[in-house]
Amino acid sequence: MSARPGDFTETIKKLLADRAGHECSMPYCRVRTVGPGAAATQTAKVGQASHIYSAGLNGPRGRGGLSDDQLADPSNGIWTCELHGKDVDNNKGDAFPAGLLRSWKELHEARVKRMSTGAPAERWVERVRFMRTPLFEPDSVLYLGKVTVIGGTNGAGKTAICEWVGAVRDKGLLDRWTGSLALHAINLEISFTSDKEHVLGMGIPVGGTARFTLDGAPQLAPPLAIDTVFLRERYLPPDAEDDLRGLAKFFSVDADTIRLVAEEVGASGNKRFRHMGFEPVPLDEGEPPESVIHEDGAPKMQLIVETYSPAERYPLSNFSGSVHTEVLLSMAIELAKFKSRSLPTLLLIEAAGWGFAKEVFRQVAGPIDECAKHCQVIIIEPHNRLDRTRMHEHEWVQYEIDMPPITRGLPRPPAKLKLQ
Ligand SMILES: [Zn+2]
């Protein structure tokens, strides 16, 4: 049979199979794709090299703008069992976007490497399973890519996802889901890899407090197994916006950490900011000395930001709102990078209409992709503001929360998490 342009050669198929350890790369499958055949001299093979972007003109996931040579390159292939080879191509591959397949391939190859060489595990949060929640269909699963975008209308449950996942670091995020006023039980599981594969469980009984488990064993507090940074700009009080203590509180870290993070933004080759650092607030003429001192006697420190073009140097509060957004995003990214050195880390961004809209996508996509080399990013954003085409180009995994219409007087119907 003659090969089409873009098809994999036998050599590349073997390469993909070997790199996958002859196992299906789907995280929930991993079936062995080779074994003994009927006769003592035979093997039975049930694996296949699947294309991430399609070799055909109108195939699953399209051609992704790749040339025939690029389509036939091993970087465009993922090793699967026969069943999942068919699955990933059903309905034009709608349920398996390229970004997700690529994440799974990398995850699986890292796992095989770890098993075969003892190499350190790639830190990765694979999925969140919502077994029981007041918002989503039972057993809804969110598979995380390097960057995962969750769109949905107001009230669809985007923020809830960030609060539940962010609770592994900060239990305070569960305030509206716990205690005597909470009417619903919540159970979810986060599957992740650090030294090996783990499952972190969180359960909240009706009217109770959150309980955590790690690999099934009950924990006294959220286990320090995954870390998160939660950026939600609208919760930053205006007077805290350039204050050292205010920013430390906003990012749920201590003041020394936030100092380091600010310095790192300038030092890390950020294209927008030459330098960031904290300096004592100067005393204006006629103001009482207490105005620049905290109640405990420590001087108030403000964030001084130095930009490249135009070259400016002011306290953050002197800059416009869009610069604030960029500063906070840059700090969140550096903090997440710091944290990802020791634990699998999720940067949760509640964009709330300010950051990922079509007009500014170009500006934020670069830093986000850079951050995703170190940790995973989850972005929530009102769906009508998302530039889905561009996000596909960046191979960001995209979900939409599909909420059925609410009938007055009836309980809220459960929403679906749908891959886009
Ligand atoms: Zn499979």
C-alpha cells in the first residue's frame, strides 16, 4: 500500500511505539499494545500511531497549518491502542483537541522514562474529577493541558472550579461551600504526578467542613502535594495594590516571598518590565509621619515599577489599569514558577473579562505559554470574550461549561463540561 504524504513511515511508527513503552498513551487506558501471539514465534500487536494533526485534508483536528513533512514527523504522532486510535478521530477529533493529545503524549513518555530509567517524574496535574457537586453532572472530568481555558456564562461555575481546586493550597477559598449554610455535598479528586502518581481527594459533607485525603489516606489539613497561585484581580483592595503587605496577602504568601517574586520579574528577562522592587513610601509634605508607617511600626513599602517602552519609573498606583493587570500577571507567573520547582503547580487565573479578550490576547499569550513550560495554567473567562481560534493555535485545551436553561422554582440543572 502506498503511503499518502503526511503518513508515518514504519520507522517512525516503531519509534513512537518504543517511546511509549508499547502502551496506549491515554492516561485512563495505558493498555499494553504488544504481547505473545498464537504461535511461539509470533507477537500480537494492537497499537497504532495516531496523528495529532491529520494527514488528510479534512481529517480530525485539521492539518494545523503543518506541511506534509511536519505532519509525518514523530512530533505529530501519539501511540495508542486500537480502540483509542479510533476514539481520538471520531467526530473530527472534537473530543480530543491537539493540545490535550500533546500533553498526554508528553506525560506518558515521561512516565515511561521514569519507569525505565528511574528518571525524576514530570510534575503534572492530569485531571480533576468532580464526583459530586451542586453544579456539574456527577463524575464530570476536567482533563488539564499545559494551558486550559474554561469558558461559560456568569454563574455557570467557573469560579467554583478555581475555589475548589485552589483549596488544596488555601482552605479559605471554600468559605461559601462549607459550614451550616452550605446545602450541598462536594466530592472531587485531583490526579497528579510528582514523585509518582497520586490522587488528592476533597470531600465536604452537607453543612460540614472540608476533609482531604492523599491516596485514600485521611489528612489533617490540605496535604502539601500540589501548589496553586490564584490570580483574581477584582479581589485586590485598591489601597493594597502597590503595598507590600497587601500584595503578599493577595497572593497568600509572606512579604519576603513577594519581594523576591517582584525582583525576579525584572531579573527573568521580562520584555515589558525592566525592574520591580519595593521601597519605603515617601512622606509627603504636610502629612503626619504615621501615614507612612504600619500600626506595628514597620514602614509602609510600595511597589516601584520600571517599564521599557515608554521608559517610566513610578509606584504601581501611578500606572494605568492595564499596566496593573500586566504587573499582577507577571508576579503570578513568577510565583508559580518558584512554586513549581518543588511541587506540581497550577496557576489559576480568573480573567473576568480583563485579560484574555481578543484585543489583548497577543499581549498575554506569550507570557502564559512561557509560564506553561514550568507549571500548568487554568484560565477562566466569560465565554463570549474568548478568541477560540487563536487559543487553538496555541494548543490551549478549551472547555465550555454548558448550562441548560434554568426554570424558575426548580433546582438548578447540572451543567456539562464540554471540550471545545
Ligand atoms: Zn487505549
